[in-house]
Amino acid sequence: MSIDEIEAAALDLPLDERDEFVQRLQAARVEDRTIDSAWRAEIRRRMELIAAGEVEWIDEEEILAELEPDP
């Protein structure tokens, strides 16, 4: 379904349902921003741990190699 089709369908809703739809979309945006903010904070925390030498940086290739089953 395209954005234009979604818009047309939304505009066909009764006003109270359209208001509820808008509220749900806005709530989803707030939730997305909260998640984005939480991830940024976690990335910042991890980078600080690495910079302080409290944890070691491990390359992706090394991790993936460790996860491969032994032959």
C-alpha cells in the first residue's frame, strides 16, 4: 500500500477514527525517538568504556569467527 493510498484511506475515516489514527502515528514517532535516544545513550556508554580501557574492542570478523562451528 502506498503512502497516497494510506492517506486516501485515512481521509475516508470518520473524524473520530481519523483523530485516533493520527494519535497512534504520533505515539509511534515518540516511541521511535525514545528508542533512538536510548540507543545513542548506550553507544555513548560503550564508547566511553572502550576509551577508558575498561572493555576491549573486538572486531566483527573475530566475533563471527568465534561463532562459527568447529569443523
